[in-house]
Amino acid sequence: MWFRVAKLRPRLRPDVRVRRHRYRGEVWYVIADGSTGQLHRFTVAAFDLIGRMNGTQSIGDIWKELVRKTGRDAPSQGEVIQLLAQLHRADLLHTDVPPDIAELENRSRKRQTATFLAPIKNPLSIRLPLGNPDALLDHLQPLARLIFSPLGLLLWFLVIAAALLAGAIHYTDFTHNLSDRVLSTGNLLLIALLHPLMKLVHELGHGLAAKAFGARINGIGIMLLILMPMPYVDASDAGLLANRYHRAIIAAAGMMFELFIAALAMFIWMIVEPGTLTRAVAFNVIVIGGASTLLFNLNPLLRFDGYFILCDLLQSPNLGTRSNALWIWLAKQKLLGLTNAAPPRIGRGEVALLALYAPLALAYRIVLGIGIALFVAQAYFVIGVILGLLSLAQTLLWPLLKGLRYLAGDPELAERRMRAIGLTLAGIVALMCLVWLAPFPHKTSAQGVVWLPQGAHVRATATGYVTELHGVPDQPVTFGSPLLTLNDPALHARLKVLEARARMLELQANAEWVTNRSASQVTEAELAQARRAVEHLREQRDRLQITSKAEGHLTILRADDLPGRFVREGDVIGYVLPARSDTIRVVVEQAEADLIRSRLRSVSIRIADGSGRILPTEILRDYPAGTRVLPSPALGPEGGGPITIDTTRNDNPQTLHRLFELDLVLPPNVAGAYFGTRVHVQFRLEPEPLGWQLYRAARLLLLRRLEV
């Protein structure tokens, strides 16, 4: 191809700009396309050739001059042709030959097709350009310099620190019932109104920061991100700035403005009375400014502001693209056998960074997309499912289709296509066997508490008023010792009435036995019924005397106001605590209970006493019936436990999901395991393929989040 390009006299387009940058000790040249705002990086050797393209020298003469100057370090003719092709594709060159009209039309059609397919490839992020605000921002340049001065940055830091402290103090009030408050219909309408305004402030921050450091704005528009309209500013010109810290501040400026507004909203939320529109507006401004900043803009695993900040601070431009290129090159080299595939350029110390970024970014996008879908599906099931499917299609299905297209028709695989297809199929089969057939260690975890033994609860065996306390609190008692005496006046009155009736019926039956035998039989039947009723009431009277069902130290709840207190049958009045317990009460969900019953191999526990010892144990009892009553507050959210409580039932708190209780044996060599102590339990199950484990975990997560 050399004879085709050797006589060309190219030159860079007059509207391009060139800046010299340094990345990880290496000098690079950045060329900015004035019409599209795109940036292109070139090495010193490449720019040594590009810089000589002035429209008067031919490519052949330039190449000969480089050979005379640098000798063996000069680029080969093939490398020169490749560089010219790259510049031609980027539309950065003018040449002394008439343009190829057919090629220009073909390039225009490709651009139109790419513009049309962009919202289809990424339906959650659609851009609609509106114009260029550069002239308007020029008038605000003095304000921008003041904001990004040391004094302005100090003021920003103080306001944010005060807001964070206030948020930590009111964290419980702010996050109470958060999902229901955010996803209510009225609140979503309010978010729809506030979100574009907050993002307008965000983009204004980018624009002012760019002006403060001498960059220009290439355009402004509206972007539909997850179907939510928000403005955007094209500040790609900031990539030409040589100072990497200036570039990082420009990328962070939008979040700084947004967080500043959210901090002011936090102060308003604290001051304004609950239930007012102003407080609702402040609440949503905090949610928008905080959640979107942490989950999207600040996170470097998404290609928003945090990504560009990371690239600038680490001096690793195009980190995501080059990380993907590294993995693609490794796949071509190691899997497909394309030894002539060109490796990506890697700077000093970038190997680990490039190797980690792509898989971490992919995993985060999947988790974030599914998390958002589950959060929305709690209130709007269909919309949540659609968002989840779109997220999976974008992160998994679309790259898979591109890979299949590469295998089917890319010219690079012309001589090795069958080998590549065979290796790909073999890899897929091996991966499927590994995931769905190979057994992996399987375990599940739960929490429990050191439980009281049978009979340790002192319960009211009848309903009545406490008249006398026989046992002394905190003193030892024996089995059968009297503890409390109750009084039920109504019970005593009913008993006296029934005893009198029984005596009357007995006298009547004796008299009728002489005079009227048939009437005597009826009276004797009534007498037997009355005697049974008397016996039943006497048993209830005897239960007014509460005795100890265990041996240990007596503990009475609210012992000072116990005399005269009204108690109902079954109420817990106190405990008889033995020297130690031998039982751990554990609660698990239904799916875990089924696995434990059918696939259990061993059980181990770790007492939350700071020792960190892991002890083997075994299941003592398995209660088949489910319950929604939490055995101990330590397992609920207030005690730092994992079990979720239904907050809508304040009168009788219950768990959101049905739980199943297990009793484990507390090993005898455990010291200091007081009643109510938290215990971490691990159930080791029979090995199972990883695919089934992931499927079960995803299904359980879906059912739990949707409260099914």
C-alpha cells in the first residue's frame, strides 16, 4: 500500500488543537477535534511524524527524513500507513487529493446509523443536544474563579462537614421507612420535578470549573438517564488541560455543587416541622444529591464523574477502554491463538489496575442494575422487571452478541475461525459443567441467642391479682418452691356458688331416691355435671399458686410494683436462672430450614464474647411450625440482628417473614455465655454446584425484596 500514500501531502485540519501531556513519566500529545470535541492521544514517536504533516511535504519525504534522523527507531512503512488510517478514520487530516465522495457518504451513513443505534444499545442513557453555552459562561468566569479559590473550597468543606455531622445525628429519623417514602406516588412526582433542577446545578458546576481553569464548553443538552430527564454539559475540552489536578477538579465540580445544595437542604430539613412541603422538598434534595452522587457520579466503576477523576489522578486515561482491550487481547492470544494480535499500550505500574478494572466495573453494573430494579419493584413490579431486564441486556447480552458477531464474520479470524469457534464452544461447555455440575462447598449462616432451659420462665398459670411474693428475688429456689400467690375474686365467688349448688343437688337427689326414682336419675346427672365444674374451678384456684419449675436463682420483672399487679394467664413474670444453659435458640427462614433438614453435614458456632473460638455442636430440637414472633430482641434491627421487623404493627411486633426455630446444644466448655448472648451459627451442607447455589440465593433475594 506504500505507493498509494507515499506521494500524499496531508496536514492536520486547521480547527484541531494539540497539547503536550505527561502520563506516568511518559510524554504524550493530545489532539482535540474542534468539530466533535473528541480527544486523541499519540506517542512522541507518532507525533514526530504527525507534526511534520504541513501540506507541503509528501509522506515519502517525511518518512525518509525520519529514517535519516532516528535510524532504526524510525517507524516502518506499515506503521506509517496504520497511523494515517487512524487519523483518516478520526477525520483529522486534509490532503492534496480530491475527497472520495462515495467514502464520505459511507462515513456519513455510519455516523447516522451509530446515532440511531446509540439509544437502542443503551436505552437508559439517551442524549439530546440543545446548543453551546460557552459565551454565557464567559460572563460568569469571575464568579467561577472565586468559587474555586482556596477560600471558596474551605467554605464548601466546612458546610459539608457540618451537614454530615447533622446527618449522622438524625440518621435513624431520616432513614426510617425510606423505601416507602421515596417510592410513594406523590414523592416520585416531586423527585421528577427536583431531579432536573439538581442536575442543572450539577452541570453548572462543571461549566464554571472549566471556565475557572481556562477550558471551554462544547455543548449543553438533556440526557435521559434511566428515563429521568437531566441536563448535561460537554466539558470534554478540559481533557486538553495539562494539569491533571485541574482536570480532576472540573470532573468533581458538579458533585461539589450538588453536595453543597444537599448540605443546605439538610439544615432546612432539621429546622422545618414534619409534614410540610418544604421539609419534603429538602428530604428529596438530600436523597437526590446524596444517592445519585454516591451510587453514580462518585463511583469510578461507572463512566461518570468519578471515573474521570480516577483516570486523571492515576494518570491512566481511557482506563475502562484499555482494560477491556487488555482482556480482549488476552482472549485472542491465549484462547483463540491469534499471536499476531497487537497488545494494548500499558504504562508503568498499570498492569494490575487494567486487569482489575473491567471485571470490577462489570460486576458493579450488574449489582447496581439489579439493586435498582429490586428497589423499584417493591412498589412498581412491572417497571422494576423491565429495568432489570434492560440492565442485564446491556451488561451481558449485548457484549455476548458482539462476541458472537466477531466469531462469525470478523476478517481477523479468517484462517482460524473454526478453531476459535471450537475453543469458544469448549470453553462454554466447560464453564457450564463447572457451574452446574461440579460440587462446591455449601454453607449457610444464621444467628441465635443463648436460650433459657425448659421451665426457666416464671409464667402466670392463671389470671388474677398478685397478692403475695413468696420467693426472694436474686435468691436460690428449688423445684416446686412456691413463688407467687394470685387472687381472683370472681373465681372464688363462682366456686362458692357451684359448691353450694352441688350440695343442694346432692340433698335433692337423696330425697328423690325415696320418693321418685326417675326424677332422682335426672338430678344425679345434674349433680355429676356440677361436681365436674367444681373440680375444674378448684384446679383453676390451685393454679393461683405459682411454683418453680426449675432450680436456680429467682429473677422477677419489676419486683417493686409486683404486689397488686394484674396478670393474665401466660404472662412472663420472671425467670429461674440456673447456673448455666445448655441450649442455643436459632431462627432461620423457610428455604434455609429446608436445606438444613435435608442436606446438613455439621454445625459450628461462635459465641459473641470476643474470643473468636469456633466450636462444633449439633441440633437438639427442630420445631416444625413456623412463627412470626422473634425469640429475642437481640436478633431484630434494634439489637443489631439480621431479622426484619414489620414496623406497621406497633402493638404486636412481628417479623416480615415466617421463621423456623432450632435448638442447638451449647458445648459444656463454654464459659461466660450468659442468657441472651448472641451466637453466630454456621451450617455446613452437602456440596452442591455453584449454579444451583446462586440460583437459590437469587430466588430467595427476589422473594424477600418483593415480600412474597
